[in-house]
Amino acid sequence: MNFTEKDVDAMISMLKTYKFSKDEKYAKGYIIRELSDLKSEKISPFLKQLYIESYSEPETQIDVIKALIDKKNNESYQLVLDLLEKDFPIGNYSMNTIFDSPYKKDSLHLKKKLFPELLKYSSIREYKKPIYSLLSRLKDSSLIKPKIYKKY
């Protein structure tokens, strides 16, 4: 399916009103990712609202985080940090790749802006591997200096 900006309102409406079953969680994640790829002033505020309202659905929260990471811009990365500050999802659902961009070329130079704030969550078992994996890739690429992460 190819979505366009004309579909934003319908996609938001579907995500707000449709009750996705457990079997449809991947479809919901797909719609969230596709929505985040579109350009509209409505999308970031909606994703923030969806994340907050999905406190009992960590899969949805993880899909929102991944969609924002995929946007590869400072505003989205700041929103990720803000959302994690409010509530961080815990679950086995794609946690190892939560900060990766599997569907798009990775943008490490922007992801360095997630540090050092992201390290606050590295003591949480589910976050330790993805955070240190990202940190390692940044360090190997000489994109992050030890002073950024040394106190952690």
C-alpha cells in the first residue's frame, strides 16, 4: 500500500478508533510507520498522544518510538527522549532494534543526539543491549566522545 498526505486524517482516525486484535499488531505498527513517513503538522502531536494513551500497550509505544527514530530529524529524536521520560515501554516486542532503522538507511550522525540522555535507561534490562549497541556503533564511527558517556 502506498499512502499519501491525503490519507493522514483517515490513518489517524483508524489508529484512534479501530480496535486492533493481537493478530493485527503488525498491521498497526505498519500504519504507524507509514503515517510517520508522511508530511503533516498533525502527525507528531498524534504520535505523542498515541504513545501516552498506549501505556498499557508497550507494542504500540515501541512502534511509535521506532517510527520517530526512522524520521531521522532532531525534532523526532527530542520527542523520543520526551516520551521515554514520561513512560518507557518494556516488552519483548522488537526491543533489540528499538533504536535502529531497519527499513531505512541508518543515520548515526543524528542518533548521537540521543546521548547522553538515552543512557539513563541503560540499567533497564530490556534497554541495555539496544542502547549499548547504538553507543558502540557511534563510538566505532568516531561520532561520539567518551566524555559524553563516561559518567554512565
